[in-house]
Amino acid sequence: MDFKTQNKHQKNFVPSKKLGQNFLTDDNVAQEIVNLSQIQNYDLVIEVGPGRGALTKHLVVFNKPLIAIELDKRLAEELKHKFHQYSHLEIINNDILEVDLLKISKNYKQVLLISNLPYSISTPMILKFLKQNKITSFVCMLQKEVVDRLIATSHSKTYGAFSVLVQYYASIAKFLNVAPNSFTPIPAVESQVVLISKNRLAFDNRWSSFIRQCFKYKRKTLLNNLKVDYSIELVNKKMAKLKLDSNTRAEELPVNTLFSLYQEMVK
């Protein structure tokens, strides 16, 4: 693809609404995200959804192994031509939710995930990250609503199973706010960049299922939600042991109390 053909391709490119494509066009924001990510501390960087390469062009200059995973075949081809001179960059045309991250990161010690995530996959992508034993750092741009859910505390409207799981396995640090006009097309939402730092706890699927059941119906009490999987007598007994009222709802309890209840229930 020569320069003229590439320019024509870029001008004629129509973003996919289905894939939630809103491309970061503010180069100052892209540079700031990369600066804040402290790339020098990692020996492999995995970029999720590189799009038109807004972050990629700042990442490749570190001369570290960089793997960019892009679902849209059109963009994957564009990136291959745009960055063909960088031998340390590998472009993978695939769905990140289907990619075996353990396999591609197995030969590295310190691995960073970085992404301007398509908002449609933000929740499943974060949950996929939490299940990684090796990759412990994830810098990502998210819809502000998702960030609110990540950091929500008990008794708040946005507190739920997702909040509990993320906070149990990781800490969240907010980096910067990004205005809608920093993107093309302009999204109808505010965005924020966060660093999610995973702890060393192995992901427990039973705990995940338990907490989802606790929050399944937010208007119902813990007792009513949990009686699907446990006897009412057992739930009452374990809640009483933790000095919890039988009318308590999951949204009223902090993460550590919910985990204590889980430990009691699975004894």
C-alpha cells in the first residue's frame, strides 16, 4: 500500500457502530496516557484495540516487545502498513476476548495491558484481566459510568457484583478525564483513564458465582437471593454468626464482609 492509497483508505474509513469505534484523535491525551503508564517498567506491552494507532505510535518508540490485538480486519491491515518498520511490533487480528493472554505473555516477567477499550466490551475485558495470574497491570480508558461502578462503595447506587469482584482482586487509580471532543466520532459519554493493579489472589469462580447471586436482584434481601443455592436455615445461621440482620441487602455490605459470608457459606 503506497502513501496515496493509504491516505485514501484512511479518508474513506467508516467507523463501525457495531464494534463501538470511537477513535482517540487528541495526540496530547495519547501521549499523556503513555507517559502515565510507565512503559519502562515492563518487558512486554499488550495493546487492546489499537484502532488507528493513536497510542501505538507512542508505544513503539520504547523499542520494547509490543503486541497489538485488533478485531477489525481493516484496521489490522492499516496498522501493519503504518508501522511496518517496527520489528518489535506484532499485530494480531482477533477478538481480545478469544485470545489466550497467558500463551502470548508466557516468556515475559512484567506485562502491561493498555487500551482505549471499546466500551461495549469493557466489563468482560476487565473480568478477563482479573483472571490473569501473570498480567497484573491494566491501563485503560473507560466510560465514566464504568469507572463509577469500579470504585463504588456499599450503600451507593452503582455498587454491585462487578464493583465487589474488581475491588477484591485489584486496586483502581484514576489518571485523567478525557472529553468527548478528543474522539472521532464524538461519543455521547465522558471518559476516564484508570490504572487497575491486580493483587496476587488467584481468581475463584465459586466466589464470583456467589457474589453474582448476592446481587442478582438488588431489591431483594441477601436471604432471598441466596436461598436459590442454599437452605434458608443455613443462610440465617451464617448471617447471624456474622451479626447480619436477615433483611440485609448485598449493596449494604462492604467487600470484606461479603467475602466473610462467602467463606462461611462454603465451609
